[in-house]
Amino acid sequence: MKRLWVLIFNLILLTVPSALVWAAAEKAELLEKKVDVTKLSGLNYFFASWYNDNMWLYAIIVTVLMGVIGLIIALVTDIILKMIGMEVHKIEHHE
Amino acid sequence: MFDIFNVYLPIAEMQFNALILVAIGFSVGVLGGFFGVGGAWVVTPALNIFGFPMAYAIGTDLAHIFGKSIVATAKHRKMGNVDMKLGLMSIVGSVIGVEIGAQNVMWLTRLGIAGPVVRYLYMFLLFGLGIYMLYDYITKDKRAAAQAAKVAAAARAGMAVPVRKSWNLPPMIHFPASGITISFWTVSAVFLFTGWLSGLLGVGGGFIRMPALIYLIGCPTAIAVGTDLFSVLFSGAYGCFTYGIKGRVEIIAAVLMLVGAAIGAQVGVTAVKYIRGYGIRLLFAIMIILAGSSVALKQFNMTTTAAWVVMCAALGMCVVIMIKLWNGFQKEKAEKAAMAMKGGA
């Protein structure tokens, strides 16, 4: 009987969030803008061109680039910190 | 003099000082790595002060937060500070909560009271959390003494120490990394609540989730910091992508901020190793009270002063964290040298 009550209570609780969510969040609006690429060169030209031509691809480039740069810097600084003796290991959690 | 550091930002179509971007990134990186927060509440006003176009501020900030969170989470994981299971649950709960909160904001907007309700709630939360954490810090020794006395009294009477009452509705989940067993419903309700608050306030929610993990779920402070950063990583990735699609990310500025933030995050995370849980809580409490003061100033239309307050608070806190890191490092080095001497003798 107790198990049945637990099951019923669980089912009721599961419906709470889905019943509350009935609309999407307020989102930032699309920025309708074209960048002038005539005076740009190199990386700036590359990024601005993708920004003008395909915003989806631009978003993918930005996201991947952030992840890759984050990983590279993490690796490099880790090596530097290890060299100066500031390496980290598993720590004990003291409050 | 600093004009030589000016770079051209192709998407915003303007010159901007690279040093400022790297410095803002660095300070928010230190805070993020140490407290486990994204730090948008520092970056946006700081960019505003230096004249960065606001159309790109939030998107650029979220992009760099994503990269920075990878650095900080990886390092926290190495230190055993990330509870993946808890982090994944927090993502699910937070997404639903944020949607509910955003819906509530739209309802409040229709009533015409969204602005003041959100601002006052924000202030109440920052001051309330900050003051509670300060109180918790001040009374920790008294509480520990009371608990020890209770244990001693129970031992004298030959009885077991009474267990603290908690809500144990099945299914119960064990989180080995945090060392806690807790009802699925408690965890879900906490993340739903923190997600709802961040959706309502329009903030990332790191500063709400971190104390919630400590006080409502029962995580050790360092694990709360690492696990919160793990959640920030996902919200940052989503934010970076969705703002990118809308053309609101200035990529060169984001890369420059990320360079500073990634280095800062390494500093912040390493500092966690040298400071005990209550020390982190104390500094966090001071930081959010100062952030609350900044929101209060904004309420009185003192926007520039408010931005300076939050930026100076962030810089000051960075200095404190770096000093603590340096002192801890020197102490550890001295201890290692003493051990080696003993071993040699």
C-alpha cells in the first residue's frame, strides 16, 4: 500500500513542471545588419563574410572556436602552472 | 598611450582597446573559477563603462563564458570538485525552471509591473543570500560547539544522536562525488526553483545555484563551485550559439576576453585548493552584497556609479583571491621543503 502511495505521489509530482511550462522564454531579437567587408582582410574578412552570408555557420564557428581556444589555453596554462609547482590533484574537502 | 593596444572589431565595426577586454576577462575568470559563477553581472556593466556596444555585450559575454567554463570545469574535475550526476540533473531542472520563470516575466510585463518586481526581487535575493551566508560564517563555531555538546550528552546518556529530519520520499539518489543521498524530488525541486529564479531575473543563475547546492542539497563548498561551473558550461554553450545565430556575438572581442578569462579561471580554481569551504562562502557573501548595492544604485538611476561599484568590487575581490592563492602556495612550498628536510635527515 505504501509503495502504491509513493508511486501515485511520484506521478503527481512529475506532472507539475510540465503543467507549468506552457510558453517559450523571451529571446533576444535578430540583429538585422550587414558588415562592410570592403576594407577588411585576413581573419576579420573571414569572420565578417560568414556573419553576412550565413548566421548559422557563424554561430557554429563562434561556438567551436570558443571551445577550442578554451581547451588550448587550459592545456598550456596547466603546463606552465605545473612548471612553477602549482599543479593540482584531488583535494580533500574541508569546510 | 594605450592606443597601441587598439584592435578593430569587425562585427561591431569599431576600434576597441584589447587590454581592457583581456583585463575584464581575467578578473571575471578569477571570480568564475573561484566562485563557480559565469560572471555576466560583472562583465555587462564593465563593458558598458568602456563604451562597448550594448547590442553585442550579452552575446559576447556568453561566448567567452562558454570557453572559460571549459577551462575551469576541467581543472575542478581534476581536483575532484565536479559531481557530474548532480550537474546533469541541475541542467534538466534549470531548463524547465528558466522557461517557467520567463513565462512569469511575460505575465508580469502584461500587468506592467515586471521592472520593479524583478529589480526588488534581485536586490532581496542578493542581500538576503549575502547576509545569510555572513551570519552562517559568523555563527559556525557556535553551532559546531553546540553539536559537539549534543553528541557528548548523547554519549553520556548512552543514546544515539538524534538524526536531523529530512524529506526522504523515494526514489532516493546517491551522489558519490558529493557524498550525499537525497530524494530525487528534493534535488529536482531545488533546481526547478533556482532555474525559475534565473528565468525570472534574466540572469545565468550561477550565484543562486552555488549557495543552493551548499545549503539546500548539502554539497561541500568546493564541489558546489565545481558542479555549478559544469552547469554554467552548458548554459554558456547554448547562449553562445543562440546569440551567435542572432548576430549578437562580436567574435574578436569574445576571443580576447576568453584569453584573459581562461588564465584568470586557472588562478581562481587553483585558489580553491588553498582556501577552506567557509572562506569561499565568506568572500562570496561579501561579493554578492556589493553586487546588491550596485543593483540598488541602479534603482536610483545612478547607472554609472552602479557599474563602477560592481567593477571595483570584482577587481578588489580578484586581488584578495590572488593574495590568498599566493600565501597558500608559499605555505605549501615551505611545508614541502620542511618534509624534504625531515626525509633527508
